[in-house]
Amino acid sequence: MSVEDLRNQSYEPIEWEDRVIDQQTGDVLVEGTPVNETNLNRMESGMLTAHLDVGLDVLVAIQLALSNRLEIDKLLKQRILQGQATITAAASNGYFRSAEPFVEVSHGGFAQINSPNYDVIVNPISASDMDRVGRLEVYDKTQNGFKVKMTGSASTVTFMWTLVNPRV
């Protein structure tokens, strides 16, 4: 019987019975479960199946533990930096601009080794007119900094930036 055959069969335990003999007459009252090659080999195959199942469970548990450890290591190495910046729009006639106003933000000496694969979250905290800020878009991410542009028509906007570097 192969290991695969053992895995595919379900194991039904045998209810073992003792052989009972009447002490006075010598008659067999209960035949009992025979201890023979068939029953012993069946017991051995059940133990082997259980051994393989436990080994497989242990292997899966080890793989899950390793995966969790790698995830924890990644989180421990994660860099989170924060700062503030202000975008000041160039003078315009109120209707047209030649370019969208932007600001260059420096990481402050913390070079990103996986540039440009880091995330930047920007949240406006004040503006000359919050309704006219539009979107704040991060672009041109480098090891030492990134740019943020404003698509709206406010004259100034100050925002909080959070750099998250989960892929270190």
C-alpha cells in the first residue's frame, strides 16, 4: 500500500475485544478480536497516516510562522516620515495659469532605497480658500524628495505629508 493510498482512505478504529473463556467448561464465550497480520497491518497503516498528517500540519504551521515573521520584519523596517509644506501659486489674472503650482519636498536626509516605490499621503491643513485647493498630487518621487502640485486656484495651501515606505 502506497503513502497516497493511505492518505485517501479513512481510518475506522476497531473495537478490540478480549477472548473470554468459561473457566469451568472451557467454552469460548466471546471470540475476541483476532491479533493477526490483517489487523496489525491495518493498525500500522493508521499510525503511518496519522504520522504523515501531523507532519504535514507541522510543516504548514512552520510556513505560517515564517510568513508572519517576515511580515513583522517588514513592518519593523518600515519608515514613516512626516512634515509640512506650503504651495504658493504664481500670480495670475484669476482665470488662467501657465503651470500648476507645486513645491519640492525634501525627505530631510532619509534617502529612500526603493525609490520611487514609496507612498506619500498628503492632507491639506490650511489654505487661502479651502474650497479652491483642488487636488494635491504627488509626482517625481526620488531618493531624496518628491514634488506636490495643486490643481486648484487657491493662492496658498499648506499640507501635511506622510511618507510611508513599506517595501524596504
